[in-house]
Amino acid sequence: MILNNIFRYNNNTFILISIVAMAATVIGFVRLPDELTKIHAAGVTGSFAVELILITGFIYFFIDTYTFF
């Protein structure tokens, strides 16, 4: 029960961090002057956000599959 709540709070935190990372991707892509720096900003922060979303999905389906007491 307590472990499920901890996983859910972590999922919410990961989702919020990934939203901030995606916002940083968009801001960096719009504001940076050069094409290479735009690609770098989109690649670094975008991949970080996608990894967090994948980790969140793994934890979410892990909670649904295995229930802890």
C-alpha cells in the first residue's frame, strides 16, 4: 500500500519533470540562433523527456501488474 503510493508520487514527479524538459526543448529550439545548436537542444532535452516518460510507463504498468501489501 505504501509502496504503491510512493510509486505514484514518483510517476507524477517524473511526468512534471518531463513536461519541463519538453518546454525547455521548445524554448531552446525557438530561441537559439544556429541550426546546430537547435538540433543539440532538441536532442539532449527531448531524449531526456522521452526516457522519463518510458520510465513512468514502466512503473505505472508494474504497479497494475504486481500489487504490494
